[in-house]
Amino acid sequence: MSTPIQMPMANRAPEPLLEFRDVMKIYGAGEGEVRALAGVSFEIRPGEFVAMMGPSGSGKSTTMNMLGCLDTPTRGAYLFRGVDVGALSRKQRARLRRFHLGFVFQGFNLLARTNALENVELPLIYRGTPRAERRERSFQALETVGLSKWWDHTPAELSGGQQQRVAIARAMITEPSVLLADEPTGNLDSARSEEVMELLCRLNRERHLTIAMVTHEPDLAAYASRTIHFRDGLVHSDSNHHAHSPAGRTAAESAPVEAGRDA
């Protein structure tokens, strides 16, 4: 009897890191009911760079809050590595945020009276990491974003672009599974925005960091490899595209720069 030939298995796509399954978020009741999300489904796989776009009230910010475990669905399910986040306790969700998620905000959210190094090491302090280890890791994180020479500068002594790069270093210090960026260039001019976006591209490319970013700007969404458009609490479109730099360079051609005061 002949033995059947074992055909090689095709490379399978990695399992979703983040997944929404028919997620609804409802605020209020009766005539005052608002459906911020009206049945949203999508997956984000490890290593993707996804931009989320849409007008005000479209549902993208509510989606970002849920991805960050700051809110839970009214109906449907949000899965992180296959685990239903809505079924976790508040303490478990806080632990998930602390150990698996990195956050970058429009307003930087740096402590004004502490220098760049001290701002970056804050997440490690909350983890109880020994001082020597967290100092070393914080210096490395600042070096990654091109700010090792500015480690002792307070936020007031840094430009907006430099402050956001400190915030990115802080988000990366815990080696998160995913970086959630909410309008990360909203307070920056176009030149500084480009520098921050090229840094995010480099982290995605070189470290295979998964990034989910909310933005209103098509030029910034073009840095991502995929764009999800929201409208009226639903996914209006979900498309893959070749990430590129509006400055005419591909993300692969962008290199880290040790920037000066104007960065």
C-alpha cells in the first residue's frame, strides 16, 4: 500500500494579536442612546502598522480606547492574543496595559520637572525594576530615538519633536506587544511630524513592532501599511497599501538622526 505524499504546508499568516468581533459600544439609553460603535470587526496581526481614520464621531477614538483596555464593549468581543478582554477583571486589564501595551499621546504627557531619562524610566519604576537596570535600559531607549545627548534635559528644554520622541522611548521601554499612538503628531509642525513618523516606521520595520495609530491626516496614514476608515460607528473601508514617506523616501530609506534643538 502506497504512502500518501506529504505536501509541504503553505506559510500560515500569524494569529491575530488584536481582534474585534462585531463590537458595539452604546452610551446612554432610550432617546439618549448613542452607538459609538455599531458592530465593528477587524484583526491586527503581529508586525502590522495600521492607521485608523475617520471624521469626528466616527468611532476611531472609541476603538483606540478599547484597544488600550480603557473601555470594554457593550456587545461583541475584543480579543488580545485570543483572550476576551471584556471578561478580564479591572486589575487584569491594568496588568495587560502595564506589560503589553505602549501609549503615545498627542500631548506628550511628560512630567515637567523631571528630565528625559527620568521620564523614560517611569514605567520601569512602576514595575519595580532595579535602578541600575532601568537606567541602562532608559539610556538605550533614548539612544534608539536619537536623544541620548539630551538625557538630562527637562521637557521645557526640548522641542515638541524631541518631547514626542522621549514619549516614544518611554512607551518602548517595556518592550510592548503593540504601540497605540493617538494623533502622535497633532501638536507638531510638518517637519517634526515627518521625523516622528519616520521613527515609528523604523521601529515597525526593524523591531517588527505592531503599531495602531489614530490620525486625521492622509499624509501621515500613508506611512502605515494599512488604513482602516471609520464612519458612523462602522468600518467603512479597510485597505492595504505600500507605506511611503511624503518626503519622497520610502520608510526603508529613513535613518535615525541625532537631532539638535530644532528637532
